[in-house]
Amino acid sequence: MSGLPDKDRRDAQSAEAPTHNAMEFFDKPVNEFAIHNREEFVMATTQAVDEKQLVRYRVENGVAVIELDDPPANTYTYEMMRQLDESILQARMDDDVHVLVLRGAGEKFFSAGASIPMLAKVDPQFKYYFCLHANETLSRLEQTPKLVIAALNGHTVGGGLEIALACDIRIAKKEGGKIGLPEVNLGVLPGTGGTQRLLRVIGRARAIELMATGRTFSFEEALEIGLIHYIYERESFWDEVMAYARQFCPPNKASRAVGRIKRAVVTGAEVGFGEALGIERELQQLLFTSEDAKEGLKAYVEKRQPEFKGK
């Protein structure tokens, strides 16, 4: 991406793991990369995933932290997507997890999207199934009935932004990097949900213009157009993100109600109005049977703060 600062470009190119150089996404045509036999590539990457953890997962006080970790730019491969998928399922099934936070390892990149060297080495069928699985993974993230926050700690471009768009809340680090969908510069479109999710966030006209030009821009501009929700100071960025996330965990909030609000909105937006109202009623009925609903009503009558349990 020509829009990246020169200093960040040099930092990315000099990092320890140049095989996934994000700048290749913007500066090199695909045909400059060697094309290898698909079976050899799959075998090599399968062996690599046995040796390297590409997605790191931990739980802190009810918050599942999912970190994309493939320096220098946290570009994703099929193997990383499989690990991300597994982390999403792990957080979804854990009753002690109430909020998910996604971030990139390091300070320069959230993610620069799909690994272009990987895509250059595989045949069209592999590309198709790779994109299909990535779409399924992000849909699973979007449909998980727990709040998902993207902590944009660095450049968020291409598929990296598509991951962030599948999250519910996007919080960026002040002057932390560029954001955008520059896939048109490779002769393709944002194929992991970008065309559909971006228009739903910022509107059709602006989404088309940004994707057609392939322009990348600052987090500050992204805040102005409603693409991200908040910008936090660099020095306190991570602490503020975690503090924001914890407000949605028990005992502060009824996390089950938060999750069902998300489900009502996400699913309801894709069906007719009458059907959406039906979804809302059914989810409300489920919440009426929860311990937190009983506690919330009781606390209101007793004029005290509720102590929610996420049950």
C-alpha cells in the first residue's frame, strides 16, 4: 500500500519473518512469486503449523483475548484461519467467557490480510476453499452471541479489515496506522465479506468509492465516517481496551442479555421486519427465564445495583 508511512514500511521489511511481508500485498505483482506444486505447498504449510502457533488464546477476567501472531504483518494463511476458527469456538463454548477481544501481535499491524505469497503458490481450487473457510470463520465470529471487540493496534488493511468488520466494536490506537480495502490493486475484490459488511457499516455509496479506489486512510478519518467506534491514546491503548471490554462482563452487565441483543440485531438485519420482530420476541422470552433477569428486576425494586452472573 503506497499510503503506508516510509518508516513503517522499513520496519515491516526488516522484521524477523519476511516470508509474510505485508508490503508484497501492495508493491509486487502476484506473478513475481514462484509458483510451486500445490501438494508440496500444502504439505509444507501443514508441517509448519505443527511447529508454530499462529493464534494465541487466553482468558482474562471473563475476556477471551485472541491474538493473531505471524510477524511482521500478521497476514493469515489457511492454517491461521483454522486456529482462529478453533479459538472462536473455544470462546463460544466457555461459560466463563463473556466478551472476545481480537488484536494483532506486536505494535505495527493488526493484520494486513491474506498472505499473498501463499495465494500465489496454490491453484484456483485451493484459493476457493480457502476463501470459503475464511468466510465461514468470520460468519461464526459474527454470529457468536457474545460481544466481539477488534483492538486495532496497527495497520488494518485488506483481509485484516474484513476480520475487524466481522467484530461488533472496533477500537483503534491513536495514529496507529492505515485502514482500508485495497484489493482492487491486485485485480480482485475484498472476498472475505468486505463488500457486504463495509456497505452495512458506512453505507453503499461511500463503501463502493473506498473499495473501487483502493484508498487507505488514517484511523482518525475512519472514526469520522463511522468505520471505527473509538480511538484510544497509544500509551494506554491496551489497558483502555480491556477496561472497555470488562464493562460488559458480570457483575457489571448481564452478558447473556448483551449477547442476545447482538443476535437480535445481526440476524434481524438479514430478514424481513416481521421475522426480525419474531426473533426479538423469542430471544426476550429466553432472557425472561434467566437468573440475571430475575436479579435485574429484583434489584430495581429494591433500589440497588444488580449483581449479574451471566446466567
